[in-house]
Amino acid sequence: MAISFDQLGYRWTVRDGFPPMGSTEASDPDFVSAIRGSHPRLARLTDHELASWIVARLNYLTSGALCVSEETYSHDTNEFGYKLKITDHNKKSLAHGAVVIHAERTYFASVNVAVDDFLAIVVELLTEYPDDLNACSVRVQEPETRKYRQYGWDGYSLYN
């Protein structure tokens, strides 16, 4: 289910999913480096805590609609993601991409349609108020071990 909200002069749509066809991964700076460079507290988070923070931050931005209950993902790829799309006030698509969280890394891939730097806009969206989080729990079942790893925020601390 797609969730929409207005922020930074754009109409944002968020839903579960992976990068669109033809997208390229952000590399200079990469997504995680751009987020860490935006706020000293975020720079100190482990990779897993940062991924948990991203989930909790997206849940806040969607007014808790992203994670209504505990979400569980089980894919052969050992990852999950959230598609992001921005449109203008005329509903014209400007850019779309996805934040993808894997056991070993978090990355952002996008197709810039009519914006210069979609990565910078996504980083600004996430880091504008870095302490505004909403409790959320996402579990990913690892295909090899069938064990779970958890992401999100329990209202007191990030899952690590």
C-alpha cells in the first residue's frame, strides 16, 4: 500500500519495494555517508542502528502508517526496501528510487527524472529532524539460517 505525505515542497509516496528498473546506486557520496555527515549523533550509530533509525524515521514521516504492526520480510535476497517517489503539485513524477536494507549494508538507488540530486533531497527529508522517530518493528528472516534480525525503534532505543 502506498502512503503519501507532503514535505520539502514535494508530494512523497512511500511503499514497500526495491529500486525501479534503470536506477543507479548513489555512490559519491553514498547514502550512508551522506546521512552520517549530516548530523554528529547519526555519525556515531552502527550500521544496523542507522538502518533501524531510517525505518523509524520513515515511520514517523508516514504518521505511523509504514509499520502498523510488526512487519516480517523473507526474501532470497536477505534484504527489504522502501520505494520513494516525489511528484510536484501537478502530480508530475519528478524522481523515484528506493532505500534498501541488507544484512551487510544500506543503500539508495534512484532514477532522477526532473531533479538534480534526489539523494540530497532524500537525505534532507530523513535528517531534517533526526530525533523525530515513531516506534516500528521490522523483522527479516535470513534465508540461510532461518533466523531473524530486527530493525526499528521500540520507543526507547534503536534495535541493534
